Amino acid sequence: MKKLNILYEDKHLLVVNKPAKVLTIGTIKDKDNNLYREVYDYLHKKNQKVFIVNRLDKDTSGLVVFAKSEKVKNIMQDNWSNVLRKYYAVVEGVISKEGMVESYLKETKTLLTYSSKDKNGKYAKTLYKPILSNKKYTLLKVQILTGRKNQIRVHMQDIGHPIVGDKKYGSKESPLNRMALHAYFLEFSHPITKEVIKLETNMPKEFENFGVNLEKI
């Protein structure tokens, strides 16, 4: 992995722009090639600890928050539902109007997430707004009002517009050789200073250079 792309750092927090195709945290099979390990090595040199606050799927790029103490991690996670989170997503098909999806999410025995009307599931709510489109794809700004596993991926499949490259949830092609989902924006109250922190990254270049001549709606 290239040098860490740090968007924010103070004595309590570190926020990094994770590239696609990098695990947020390691697995039993691969303990070293992941974002957590890179952050650990970076902070260890400064005699600072590291605790992960949120995760992104391997194929999803974007903002990941790390805390430098367990206290700060717990404050951030306990208030995570209050964090404003926005994503860019390129989906299959044409979406011409903004909309909202809500459902209760459950998991199969093979860990596939799906929508249900069963209130025993985890409630999930997603807002989406089209920005650019052509006859084949639409670029969306997506805001999640809950933070459930694979929430955006499932909800886009639910409305018949799976995220480009997301073969697990209905996409039939992968022109970018990655899933076209990027966590670009966070806004939250700093766990210690209470200052409002707003962080935003640019859209990935591969989204901009999609080669399909997306036009403004």
C-alpha cells in the first residue's frame, strides 16, 4: 500500500482515506496487508496507540476513523449514529429522481445480507440523489442514516440498481475492476473538544474517468 493518505490528525484521532482493494483490518490468512497495520506502524513510531472506530469493505474506498485511546474509540462508536456519512456510488441503470430506501436487514447462514420486513432485523435507512447519468450508469450521492453492514449495497440491489462491480449484490459487470463505492464525507462532534469536524475527499479518479460520458441531470 502507498503512503497513508491522512486527512485529519490530532492527539485523539486519525482519519485516513483508504484505497480500494485494501482490507480495513487483517484476517487470519492475511494479518499484515491491511490499513490497520499501516496505521499501527505509523502511530507506534510516535509511541501512540491505535483503536479502529469504523470499517469499510475491502473494495470500498474512503474515510476510516481511528482513535488513539480506548476512551475516544468508545465515545466515537457510542455516537456513531450521529455521524453524518456520505458516499459516491456508480450504479447500473438510470436513476432520474432522488429517493429513500428503508428496510430491516438480516443475514443468511452464508453471511449474505438481505432486506426483510421482519422487525427482528436491523433497521436501515438510505437516501440517494443522482448527480450524473447516461443510458447505462448513474452516479449517486448516498447518505446513510443508519450504519448497517452492506447497507448501501443491499439497498441499491433492492431498487434494481446494483453498484457497479458489486457482483455479490447483483452487478453483472466490473469495468473498474473494483466496486464503485467511495465514502467521501464525514461530519461529527469531536469526542473531546466537541468541535464540529467536517472531512471530505475528492471523488476517485476512476469514477471521473469512467469512460461513459456521464452528463449532469
